[in-house]
Amino acid sequence: MEIAKILGEFHGLQKDLIHILHRVQAQFGYIPPEAVAQIAECLKISENEIFGVLTFYKAFSLEPRGQYLVTVCLGTACHVRGGVQIVEEMERKLQVKAGQTTPDKKFTLETVNCLGCCAIGPVVVVNGKYYSHVTLNKVEPIIKEYREAG
Amino acid sequence: MKKISHPSQLQDWKKRLLAEQPAYDKTIVVSSGTCGQASGSLQIIEALNSELEKKDLRETVGLEITGCHGFCELEPNIVIYPQGIFYKKLTPNDIPRVIDETILKNKIVPSLIYEDPRTGRRFSLQKDFPFYQKQNRLLTENNFRIDPTKIEDYIMIDGYQALAKVLFDMTAEEVIAEIRASALRGRGGAGFPTGLKWEICRNASSDRKYIICNADEGDPGAYMDRSLLEGNPHSVIEGMIIGAYAIGAAEGYIYVRTEYPLAVKHVSIALEQARVRGLLGKSILGSEFHFDIHIVEGAGAFVSGEETSLMASIEGRHAFPRQRPPFPAQEGLWGKPTNINNVETWANVPLIINRGAKEYSQIGTAGSKGTKIFSLVGKINNTGLVEVPMGITLREIIYDIGGGIKDGKNFKAVQTGGPSGGCIPAEKLDLPIDYDTLTQAGSIMGSGGMIVMDEDTCMVDVARYFLHFTQEESCGKCVPCRVGTRQMHDILTRITRGLGEERDLDQLEELANSVQSASLCGLGQTAPNPVLTTLRYFRPEYEAHIKKKSCPALVCKELLVYYIEPEICVGCLLCKKGCPVEAISGERKKVHAIDQDVCIKCGACLEICPPKIKAVFKYTGKKKEKILKKKLSEKV
């Protein structure tokens, strides 16, 4: 139903595909497999092609993400200031590897190649909220903020 | 809202807006781009609003929210006009003081002004900062003056006047001749002459043509395009409309990376405002020219910055590059002639039309005209976006504008051009930079990222970092890039782990040359640059990793130990508490020690050890072996 509504806003052309995937991803937090069939029918392209496109781009996920998406920047500026150590500390604290979601579905940990706020790195973003100049000691307080938020 | 249907109405609108401007005694300008917001500018705005309300100053004090001011290191910051007083790194608690002292009593708040880390000199006025003095902010200065969500602000600084001039006083050929005369070269990195590119596309015969603004700024460490789109989106849109007129395109696309939500938002607002006012759409400004722009959000693939991939992505397909020729100017989007320029290139266009090619081309060097925005980041004191004339030296950028290296360390290299670029060593600091000199040095201008590295940066690790990046982002279509970058990354990883062999360096060079010459698109062709330049300028560092199993910069984990110097340690327990794996033993006021078998080398102990004590050290090479041996003998 909701997918049909999203599809209704477009013109059924292949060029709409990435826009549609963005909308579905934003709405559900991932691309549900059943959405793929509906999109394929609407755009008159194969499901195979849609899976190809959506797995090519990092912005889309076939698995539901956690309640909080923790993104650690690994751009060059963050890298030379110790971004890797921040990811490793996050992995230890959340007990998942980058790219994974915690079993309680609370956190998904991801890395990104540059958020373009290089001046204030290392940068961590949690659901759109930016944390600047992150050090190893700031990792636990950041996570705690969301653990306690429920 | 009425559409503007004649250039004279644009003039009238501007005059009316200027006349209607409230006569504030003072105006507070808040820098609120992504960096600013990430550092807390929204809380500053909230505090300013409530304080102005509380003290009943709404009538006399203006509040303007703008894009990034460039000096990202000092975010969140404000500038108070007319004087131009700059306050740095504010918190909401500072705001009542700012209002009471500076707004009401005209006094400076000393604790909030900027101190130059190099000289210790203090500055209260923004215009006096050494950071700004050597810049020539042709494109970025307006970020101080306009609210990017209000088209009226852009109109008041002569916005869309260049468009009016082009549509009513110039033929398409004259516009192209003007851009050619300015000698503007593409700011996306390759430096192709913009006017020539336009001309080729104009001369291609077709019933339909497209133009594209490439805002898929994927180079890690570069963010000038984000700043322009966030801070002054109309300047890019105006440039695109002028380009479309010159080329004869009816439709345009702005392709923005999805990692830039604020840029997407500001561009979307600006496009809608331009449409409502008749600056986009049918009969622009009442002329016979029709043109509209769509925004497309990328989806997180670095390769989509490559022009043929970008077009595939707009068409709703995998962002796979394809063989050129045919070039986009011949066969581009949906097989039609297409002209692609980068954000900064488009933003230069109205400027050239307004000032004239002659005046514009006085700035810069023989082969590279105008200014270039660089993002000066990494181990530098004054991190930020700097706009400088072409031909300025690296030394001037890094020391005079950038304030030198952080914490008094030594400069080692500057990395330009992102994953396609290279590392330039200290002996090249006096190189006047333009497209050609950087290429000669083995690097490229690229989009303008400038990552400064100090003695604590390991060049082998940097090369490994970039190859990790490119092999991950390689789309996989062509073998040299897909397999070659992977192989290079594997060799580099081995070297950083102390498992390198002497023949590795020759093999790296051979692979680099193959990948460079045989890859399909720019991503693969330039991916070996970070390896080749570090091999060229920093070979001894590679050799130290291979022959001595040591990392001179103390970065590569496998080649290090963390060690607590017993003579220095005061036994404060901080490192013991901070260690995530309980590798540290010791009691209060007794010397602590790290169990090397348990230690994961995360660096938490070094970070937490009080700066006054500094008992934790990293060692590599022989000293490392000695520590490990000692540990072994203790066990026996």
C-alpha cells in the first residue's frame, strides 16, 4: 500500500528508480524484498536489474537497520586523525562489526568515506546528529546517550 | 508571487529589496553550514533568538543565518557587523555576554576572540585574520552575506544580473567566446578548458541537449562544492542557466551526493524559488529561452563522480563508466549531447560574465586563471576552506593561511587531489600551484582537497588507505582496476604488517603502471597515484617497513608496542581504567605495566595519560623488539 503510494508520485520511468529506492529506504529503513517486485512492475524492468542497482549503491540496504544508525567517517582527514581507532572502539562497545546491527536492533554501525566536514574530524553521526573531534574516550558517552534514550 | 518577465523588473526588485531593508544598528551573522551545525550553530541561533527577544532588541539588531564562512576550525562562530567582530567557538552560555557587552555597550569580549596559534597575536576583526588576508574570496565571500534559503539575499548582491545580461545582450556564441577568453578550466580536477567544452557541445547537432552539474564530491577530504551549494546555491544555478543558453540545452541536472543532506535541501529550495520567480522554466526573464533543472540525489558510490558513470546513475542504472569516445559532448545522457561541469566551475560563470573575461583572467598563472578553493585539512592549525589565486605557493597556503602544523610538529607532506592525487613532500613547498605544476609533481589539482600530514603520518599507511578506498569503490567493470587495486592493496597491507619483502616495491610499481594505463575510467587510471608519489618521495619509509620491520611514524599497529615508562609513570590508575581489554596492571602510586600479549594497541592509554605526565610511549623497530624480549625473559 505504502509502496504503491510512493510509486504513484513518479512517472514509471527507469530514471525514477534511484529516487524511488531513496523514498522506500527512508520510509522503511531498508528496501523490503516485496517492494522490489512492485517497483519492477511499475517501471517495467526486471527484478534482477533492481537488485543489481540497489546492491551497487551503499545508500540502500536489504536488511532492516537498527533504531540508531551510527556512522563513523573514514575520510582522509578523519583517517589521519585516528578515525580507524574510533571505528574499532565502536565495534568493541557495540559488539558488532562495521556494517552489522546489534541483536537488539538498537544500533547499526556503518562507516562512510567522507562526510565533508573534515575540519572537525574525527566525525561520528548518529541518526543525523553530528559529533565532532571524537576521541576514544568520547565513544562510550555517545553510545550511552542512545542506550538510555530507549 | 509574480514572475519576473523583463530585466528591468529584476533591477526594480533589487532596488525595492534594498529600500525595504530594515535599518538595523547591528547585524549578527551566524555561520551555519554542515560544519557549523555539527559544532552547535543551531543552539547558538536559538540562544541568540531568545536573548534578542528577552532584551527587546528585535527592532535594532538583525540576525542572519548563512552558509559556511570557511574557518571551520573556529565553529560555531558569529560575525557582528558593521564592525566585523568575529567570535569563535561559542556556546549558548556565551550569548548573553555577547549581547550585553558587544551589542549593547560596543565592548569586545576578550575571551571569545581569535588568537593566532603561531604568533599568539589576538584579533577581534575578521578582516584582520591572517587566515583571510592572503585569500581572494571571489566565490566564497558571499557566504558571509547571504542567507542561502532566501533568493532575495542573492538578488540584493546583484544575483541573476549576469543571466539578464547574457539573455538580452549576448548571443550564445558571444557567451562561449567570453568563457573561452577567461581561460576558465574545469574545477572538478582534470582542468579541461570550459569554454572549449561548451563549444564542442554547442556544435554537436541534436534535437535535445543536456547540461549537468557534477556535485558528487566524493574525494575524501574535499568539501568546497558542499560549501558552495549550501552557502550560495543560486550562484551555481545562475551559472548553469547561462551555460544552458550558450550550449542550447533545455534541461539540466544537479547530481548531489546523498551524504550532503543540507546541500540537497538548500539546492531544492533555491530551484523552487527560481522557478516561482521566472528565473527557471518557460521564457526565463521574459526571453524566448526555456530551461529547467532537476535535482538527483546520489546513492553512495564514489565512481558516480566519473562523468559517464554519473550519467548512467541519472538514467537510473548502475553507475558503471563506459569507454570514451564518444565523449558526453557527442553522446551523453540518453545518447544526447551533454555538457558536464563541476559545482565550482558553474559558480565561476556569473562572475566571469559580470566582471568580464579580461579582468577575470588577470588572476592566476599563464595556464590556470582565476581562483581555486582548497579544503585545508588534516594536521594543520587553521582548518577550513581557503580560496586563493592560482599560482600561490604551498608554503603560503600551509603556513601563512593555514597557520602551520598542529602542535608544533614538522610538516611531512600534503596530499592533493584525493584518491586520484598524490603526496607532495616538503622540498616542493615553494611550488606555485596550478593544474600543470601539480601534475608535474606527480599529483593533480583534483577537486581541491589538501590534506596536510605531519611527522606522525605514515606514508605507507596513507598509500594503503587510498588503495583500500579505491579497491572498495572500484565498480568492478574492468579487470585492471578491479584486480589491480586489490593486489596493490594486499601488498601494501602486507608491508604495513611487517610482512613485506624486498621485491614488493618493484611489483607495486609494475602493477601501478599497468592499472594506470589499462583501466577504463579515471578512477582506475589515477588510483595508483598515491602509491607512485609516496614511492617517489618517501621510499626510505617503505624500506624501513620492509627491511627493519619498523614504522618510523609510529602508525602501523603491527610494528608497534605501547609501553609505560616505569621512571615516568606516577601510578594514577587512569590508563588501567581506560584500557578496554584490561591489559594494564598496577596499583595506585605504583608503576603500571602493559601486558603485551593482551594489548590490542588501541591507543586508549596514550590518549588518557595526563599531558603533564606523559608516561605512555609507542616504540617500533629495535626498541620494540627489546621490550618484547624483556617481557619474554621475565616469563621464562
